[in-house]
Amino acid sequence: MFKMNDPILLEFCRVRKQFGPVIALNDVSFSVRAGEVHCLVGENGAGKSTLIKILAGAYSIDGGELRIDGKPVRIETPAQAAAYGISVVYQDVTNVDKLSIADNIVLGAENSRFGFNQKKKNIEFVRPFLSQVGLEIEPTVLMESLSIAQKQMVMIAKALSKNARVIVLDEPTAMLDPVGRKEVLEAVHALNREKGVTIILITHYMEEVVEADHVYVMDAGKVVMQGTPRSIFSQVERLKEYRLDVPQITLLAYELKKAGLDIPDGILTREELTEALEKLCQS
């Protein structure tokens, strides 16, 4: 899943952030290659929200360095974040229900070239972005008629309309039912596969990190584990130490291995577990 030939797009280099006596980020370092999907996991207070707000330009760093395309940068306002191609989609959908989809996408954006007096051009402008997230809905439809999952996808389409190179998703499925979660995640991964959009996904659903290129586990303002999903889920006991759930399939495989069955570490899917059990039966 790694795309090692792609350049490093974004780097946190020993980044620190402190609020009074509280150290929110403590020498956090990681890098994101262009076109990758990265997942950040950790319990509340681990530092994930602070990291997002630094990328969004809401907080400035107190120490260390943030680099984009290998060059040190300062992101101190949302406008600067947008200029670097970084867009954040928060779990609380910030839309105006009484406006249309098209108006919500161009609302407040510097690239809303046409303004509210030229509705037809706005509609044609946003249509391809809706298609890219899998929403085959007329841009004239009011936001209030959409499901929460569809509203989230409209906000992702809005990020695309700003020419985002990196889309940061803050718990995008936290308020969704299983069907809505599936819709949003499929849209996100399709954007990554088909358009090469770099994704940083913050989630507390461990099942959602299985398809990522890289996973970072945060605790008390530090990155305490990092690696591929398989390498992370091979360390069940350590994940438990950080109070993180493990996908049910991974946990079942782990318990079977503890019971003496020759099951590989880091089982991620039902298909992998079925294959491992079939091999045992054949042997």
C-alpha cells in the first residue's frame, strides 16, 4: 500500500504545543507522502485535535518545525492553510441548511468566482466536485434535505473545490450510522485512489484504519506507535495499554492464536481469517 516513490508532502518535525502547564504536543514527528492515507488514533486528550488545529491555522506551534514540500512553513491562519492546499473537514458539519448545496460549497470561499447572483455558473462549478465524492444530486437541492452522511460528503466536495492537496477529516463518521459511515469512507478512499488526494483521517473506530497506508497512535501528546495497519494490529496488548479497541476480527484471531492455533499476527479482515483457518484445516 505504500507509495514510496511519491514525494514527502507534509512533515511534523519535533512539533511542540503547550497551553499553560499542559503540554498538548510533545516533540511530535511524522511525515506524509503525497497520495497516501494516514490515520491518527488515540483516546480523547491524546493530542489529535491540537494537531488538526495547527494544520488548520487555528493554533501556531511553540517549537519544532512544520514543512510542506520539504520547506519550513508557518501556518497561522486558515487562509494560510488553504494557500498551502490544506483543508479540514470537522465532524460537526458546518453548513447552512436553508441554502442549496451549490451555495454552501461556494459560501465564504475565495474561489467562489461567480457569487450568488450567478447561480447557473455556481451550479456548473460545483457539479464535478459532487460527482468526485459520489453524490449524484442536483446542486440546487437544499442542504436540509440531505442525510448527515451526504452533508459530510458535500463538505468534502467543498474542500476539493478549494484545490486541496491534503484533506484532514476530523472524526467524519462519529455521528453516522453504519450505512452512513460506509458511504463516507468509500467516498474518501475513492478520492485517494482515483484523484491522488492525500488524506489524514482522525478516527476512534479502529476498523476504519485497516485500509490506510500508515497509522499513528497518539497518547499524552506523543506519537507512541506508528506503522502499517498490519504492524499496529499485531500488537494487541500494547494497543490495550493505550486504551484502544481492536477490530473484532483481529481480536478473534489474536485469541485463537493465544489458544494455540497457528494464526498469523495482524489479521485485518474476515477473508484473511477464513483463509488462515482453511489452511489449518487442510494441514
